[in-house]
Amino acid sequence: MGLLSFVFLLVLYLLQGSNTSLIQLSNNGYEGIIFAIDPQVPEDEKIIEQIKDMVTTASTYLFEATEKRFFFKNVSILIPSNWKENSQYKRPKHESYKHADVLVAPPTLPGRDEPYTRQFTACEEKGEYIHFTPDFILGKKQKEYGPSDRLFVHEWAHLRWGVFDEYNEDEPFYGAKSKRIEATRCSIGITGINRVYKCQGNSCTTRGCRIDSKTKLYEKDCQFFPDKDQTEKASIMFMQGINSVVEFCNKENHNREAPSLQNKMCNSRSTWEVISNSEDFKNTTSLVSPPPPPVFSLLKIRERIVCLVLDKSGSMSGFNRLNRMNQAAKHFLLQTIENGSWVGMVHFDSTANIKSNLIQIISSKERNNLLESLPTAANGGTSICAGIRAAFQVIREVYPQIDGSEIVLLTDGEDNSAKNCIDEVTQSGAIIHLIALGPSADQAVIEMSAMTGGNHFFASDEAQNNGLIDAFGALASGNTDLSQQPLQLESKGLTLNDNSWMNGTVIIDSTVGKDTFFLITWTTQAPVISLWDPNGTPMRNFTVDTVSKMAYLNIPGTAMVGVWTYSLQAKAIAETLTITVNSQAANSSVPPITVNAKMNKDTNSFPSPMIVYAEVLQGYVPILGANVTAFIESNNGKTEVLELLDNGAGADSFKNDGVYSRYFIAYSENGRYSLKVRAHRGANVATRYLRHPLNRAAHIPGWVVDGKIEGNPPRAEIDENIQTTLESFTRTASGGAFVISNVSKLPLPDLYPPSQITDLEATPDGDEISLTWTAPGDNFDVGKAERYIIRISGSILDLRDNFDNALQVNTSDLLPNEANSKENFTFKPGNISEENTTHIFIAIQSVDKSNLTSKLSNIAQVALFIPQAEPDPDESHPNSGISISSLVLLVVGSVVIVSFILSATIFILHRKKNARRPKTGF
């Protein structure tokens, strides 16, 4: 199978995404949705029943909201292995926690039960997962967040179609064209009042919102209270809990003025416009009859069944491949695979040989028995299907149904017949994890791993990059409690030519330390190994395996927190040494710091850019200020190093969300590339960020009923500005492999414009406007742009749709800085020609030295008026009606205020008309 035809097939299947979801859309119904109950959730069968009820009613709501287009067809509920047995629970097939679409898991912090969708990519791109807490699923938070079925549809729109919220907790109010302060919402037809509402015990007081002198908007404690009874049908992405809301905002009723996340992230398009542009929408038509109710499967996580299928063909004798495979497989068997798992082994060349039937790992005895089954010599051809079929035979001897079993297939050679068993593999229910070794490993097996929900890894022949050990190490089960999973603290290698020493340190932080494992490998001769704990005490009990050229040490109990120091002295010239360190959580009640890495696509075609993502978390809480570096290795072993950033600019969608990102365009050849990420505490000290998750469900503070506020329970008070300083830590993680095609060997012109500016902000400064943004580069976020084009308009739509014709600001003295620097620019706006102008809207494009132009930036705005506050209610009787005398005073006062504002506006416009400055020309 040729690379190009293979990539085409795979693209059809994956739709260019690297999201791990197994959801498919079939005849308007979503199939393969996975709800996963976290092992830390206490057993409660009501959770299962409530999930069923929620999804069943949500399906009807979704169907009506999407013009009779989409519904939920079937859903799997993954039940943790520590819940008791039930005859209804079946064994999972391809379903696992890795593929979960909805996690039912403890809150991010105690008391913080807000539902949210983990979404850190661009508009129209799928999210990662939805997080519901057990209390939310059990209906204990309905007052604060509204009915669970409607909220599930709200979160589903985030997850599936990449739309965003039509509120903004950082900018809850804005100055509207009406010259009033409005709550950020969609549609504007949703009615309510803005009030400061405070409760102590059973006593609550209400007062009107005051205007903040700095922002010219309402004060921090002001909240929007919607009317309980409404007639407005939109929008589900604002407040689906309002009874009348049954639609998404569309082009006609969308509120483009509001500084909502949807407007900021999706270029001011409505949610329905984005949904209508999705592949789901394009591949379906509306149905006439209502859909059937969803079908539910209850699946319980069982003990793990893994069969290693190892290539021992003749090509494995070159480049030290056989021995490197054995080192990595031994690390997997000694350290990665969990107790209680069943493991078998098959070798294959042109035929397959069963070397070990399934053995349940209970102690080190079974692990050592399996070590003895590894291949010792390489010869013969390559028959991947023979190896897989032998693995099926091994598994069926213990489990006649092979659903959910895992095959770890390592191969280094092409096999034209591999495509012949793709159908057999996908129908088997087994999961294929592919580890491709060297540049010639067969491409067809990628399809097997993708179709079965398996992982795909690539390791080059550059042993110092430690790719094989990283790949096997990444195959720890994701279905167990996080506290029981091995985490990779370090993975490093070095080829020593002029120097005989490899020295370094490994940090063990307090969140890990249990079952800590040090592994050293070499290619020629055993080095002198020295390892000292943080007190300087030497560790002397390394097990040395001279045949496989590796040595390892398990630290009993919990390893000491602090800096461990190692020194390896090579005994041979041109020696290659590696060190790998794994550890588990020290305490099951304290989540360990973790790093997850991925690319935005699994397959790509040159010159389309890719994005690297690395998520640094402790539990569900983001870690900020870490130093995060990506290592991207090509088929021939060439490595590109990228510093990843969490700055909300360039490839990074959201600042301070614990996701570090960067564009990747340095393609050197066609074929596979592997991703590895290293994170450690930054020089400026890394912190836990206790701020609420982005894209969280709106908390409903209360309802207005007959002019009175009926308050809901307040949100849990957590000081979100507190950032807990972290101790030093290190983590490494494999992000798997991806495939690039159509890379040109010829010299090409500049293909990449500067990246889009996404964080433009504007603030009035007297009769000037001050702008700030993050500098893009010459090629996306690398280098330096040549110049900026800044234009302004009195109409947001004109600026967005006709940017080239809008009024241009003179930027001749504005020279771009290096990518990712902060830019500042101040200008006088001059005259806007449009009548009835209430705002100035500003946008930027950047241009590189080849005259390539970036996408238009987000649109910033400045109000040209002082907004009016709502009339203040009678403070002594918070919820009473307004008396006649108050009404008279209110009318008189309003006339005075309006007169004052008109005078002020005329004065300001007059000043603007006369204002001229050499640096601004139109």
C-alpha cells in the first residue's frame, strides 16, 4: 500500500483530527459516546440511572434545537473496576478512559461542581472531554446550573462543534450601541436586571449596580439576574436553563456587540453559523419523524490482557534494534504493566511463534519468567498478520471473547500483506498499539491502531533519543486510578564521543516517589553507575543485565523528595547511554503533577502547519509558569526543539489554562515523526492556578420573579487569585507519532504568513487609544514580522468584512518586535465618518518580508460615550416597587443625566474633530 493512498484512507477515517473520541455520526445519530466514571467516585448506582435519564431527555432537546437533525443513538457507561460486580456489566471493547467523552469525576477543587468542557483549540475544533461531578449528575446542583439534560446539550456543542460560551466571566458587561450598559449575552432579547445581591445567613439585600470609574462599566459584584418567565428562544450557549430557550443564536438574532467568548474565538459568528459549517451538518439532512431513545451499554473495566507481538525479522539485526527492543520490553514488563494484568508473547518473522501463553502478573516471579521469553536472534521475513493472528490465539485460550484485549505490535519492516487482515482486526474487538521502529516500518498498521482506538508510536534508530523505551513506557493503563499509574520523570540519552561522562539530576517532588524505578542502558560496555539521593547517600543495588545491556534499581517504599544526582562513566568510545526514571503518586489523596502531549492532527500534508499541545496539570488544576519543551523527531532521526508557550497568542488559544502550545512547520521529510515533551519548574516558579476552568457552565445567581430576586445558592468561594507556588518537578511524556506527506525536496518560496493576533486589547487614554497585543513572527510565531496594518471603523461588521477599505492608522513608526514579545501602540483616532457612531472598532493584520499577510486579528473596541446605569432600586426596600415620588425624581434625574451626556459627547466629538497628530494619517 503506497504512502499517499494510505494517508488518503486514514484522513477519511480520522477527518484530520487527533481527538481520541470514538464517536461516529450515523444516520443523524451519534454512536460510540463514552461516559467514564472515575475510580475515585464512590460507588452509587444512582449515578448510572441519572446518566441514562439525562442523556435520554437531552437527546430530544438536541433534536429540536438542531432543527430535527441530531440525536444521541448509543452511549457506553464505563464503570470502575473497584465497583461491585453486576450481571448487566459487560467487558469493554475499544472503550477506555483515554477515549472518554464525558468524565464523571470529583470536582477540580472541593466544592467546585461547575460542569465544563476541556476545550483548548480553535473555533470549530472538537473539545477534549466534558467534566461532570457526581453531585451534578445526581441533581444536587440543578438550582445553580439548571436542568442537567439541557446543560449536557450546551456542553456537547463545545465538545462536538467547537463553539464557545455567549457569556464572559472576565467581561460580564459592555457598553452597547444603545449607550446603556448591557450584560454580555446572546440574544439581547433575554431580559433581566443587573443588581448587587448579598446574603448573610437568611438575610439578603439588593441594590443597584454602581459604575466603576476606571472601566466605565458596572462594579465587580454586579450580576445579571434573568427573568424567570421569558419568551426568547435563543440561546443555548448563553443560558439554556431558561425555560423558553430551545435554540442556538443564529445570524439574525446573534449579538455581535457583546465581548462573549463566542465572538472573540469565532470571528463574531453566531453559534448556529459555526454548527452549520461542521462536517456533521454537511453530512446530514433534517428528519421527519422523532428519533428513538438512546441505547445504553454498561461496561466494567476488567483486568488488563496484553499480548506483545515482537518483530524478529532479519532487519531487526541492524542498528542494534533487537537489543533495544528487548531493553524497552523489559522496562515495560518490569515497571509499566500493572499487577493483576495478563500478559502473553508472540515473536514473528515470515511466520509467528507463541513464546508465552497468558500469565497473570502477581509478583516479580511472573515478570522475570516473561523476560526470559524475549527473542535472542533476528532472521527471516515479515508477516504482521501472522503475528496478530497468533496473538488472537494466545488470548482466546483464556478469554474466548477477545473484546478489549490489547496487542502491542512492534515492527521495523514493510509487509505488503498487512492490509489483508485489517478487517479481521477491526471486527475482533482487540486494540492494536503500534510501535514503529526505524524509517521502513509498515504504514498499513497505522490504520489498524486508529480504527481500534490504539496508540501509534515511532522510534528512530538514534538510540540516544530513547524513543523505544518512551513508547513502551507510554502504554501504562489509563483505566486505573491516576495514583496507581507510573509517571515518567526523566528520559534522556547521550552519545559520548569526546567525553566519557554523562552527569545530571532528577527531581523527585512530593506528589510522586512511590515505586520509583531508575533504568540505565548502553550499547557497548557497562558504564560505571553512580547515583546519590538528596542527602548524598550512594545507591548501590543496581541489577545489571549484561546481555540486554541495561541496569535498573527500584527504590523501596517512597523515595526521598529532592534532587537525586547521577554520574555515568562510559567504558567504551562512542558509547550511547540513556537514563529513564519512573515513579508513582506518593499519596492516593494528592493528585500527582502530570503532562499530556499531542499534535492537533494525526496525519497532515505539507505545507499545512501543525500545532503541538502539552497539558501540565495537577489533577484538573492547571500548572502555570512551567518550562515546557517539545522534541519532534523525523523518520531519519533529525530532532527539532520547540519551546511551548501558554500565552494566549499564536497557536495558544487561551492564556493561563495549563496548555502550552506552538506551531510546527519544520518538516524535513515525508513519513513518521514522533513527539516527546519535557516539562519542569520554570525559573519564575511554577504555580497551581486555582482560577475556574474556562468554558464552565454559567452559574445562575437567581431569577427575577414578579420584580423580585429569588436567589440561588451562591457559588463556592475560592480566592481565584491565589496561586500556590510549586516545588521543583520534572516530567516527560510521549505524544505518539504523526505522519506527514507531500514534503517538497525543491527550494520553495516563503509559504507561511505571520500568525493571527488573537489578544488585541484597546483602552481609551484621554483623546488617544492605547493598544496592546502579542507580536506574531515572520513564519507564524517564529521570527519577526515586517510591519503592521491597523484599521478602524465605527462598524464591527464593516471592519470584519471590508477590512481593506476601512480607515487606516499611520503605523510608520511602529516596528514589530520579535515573536511572542508584548507590543504597545498609542494613536489618536481622528474622524470616523459613519453617523451615529458609538464605538471605535480596531483590528490588525501583520505582514512579513515576503508580503504575506496574516489573518485579521480579533476586533477590539472602545466606547465613545459614558454608559448610563440602570435606575437604582429603593435600597431600604430591596424588592419593593418604585413609589410615585421616586419615579418623579428618577425622571428629573434622567433628564439631567441625558443633558449632561449629550453635552459631554458633543464636547468630545468636537475635540476629536479638531485633533490632529503627525503620526496618524488616513
